[in-house]
Amino acid sequence: MTMTIRFDTLKYAKRLEVAGIAPSHAEAYAHALSDALTNTVVAPGDLILLKADVTHCIEAVKQELTDSIEQALQKLIASLELSRQKLALGSELDRQELTTSIQLFSQEARAKFEFARQKLIAL
């Protein structure tokens, strides 16, 4: 909604003529000024509506960005937790494998020790 400014082009052109401007020029100046005034003036209410609309758009974009960041953060946290679990599982498997190896080595050592003891007793 633009605000209408009442502008009397005839009265303005007559004033310019009285001031010494050629009638054709005075009329052209009057029409040019009339066009400029009617095409560029915005009512204060329009600015208020525009500001409200822009503010609403900014808030909507802000909320979208906040939501997107929150979703990305949740995905990152889930990914990190999965990586932690895989690492823990890998560590547990490594520990179990090491325990099994130690037990086998211990059994082999006992068997060799028992074999050697039996040979010594047999002597």
C-alpha cells in the first residue's frame, strides 16, 4: 500500500513559469516530479508489515538452522557412540584372544614341565 501524495501539477508548472521557466519545461518538470512522488513513497504501515514479514522469515530460517544443527549433532553423537562400542568390542576381543593365548601357553608349559618331570623321575 503506497501513500498517495496530492500534487497539483498545473499549480506547480504555473509557479515555475512565473519564476522564468519556459512553459514546456515547467510542464515537464511538474509531470516528472509528480511521477517521482507517486512512484516512490511508501506508507509507514507498509514498512511495519514488511518488517514483520522479514522478521518472521528470519525466525523461520533461524529455527530451521537450529533444527538442522541439532539433527547433525545427534547423528554425530550416535556415530561416536557406535565407534566407542566397536572399539570396546575390539578391545574385549583382543583381551579374550590374549587370555586364550596365555592359557594355551600355560597348558603347553605345564605339559612340557610334566613331561620333563616324568623323565627325571624315570632316571
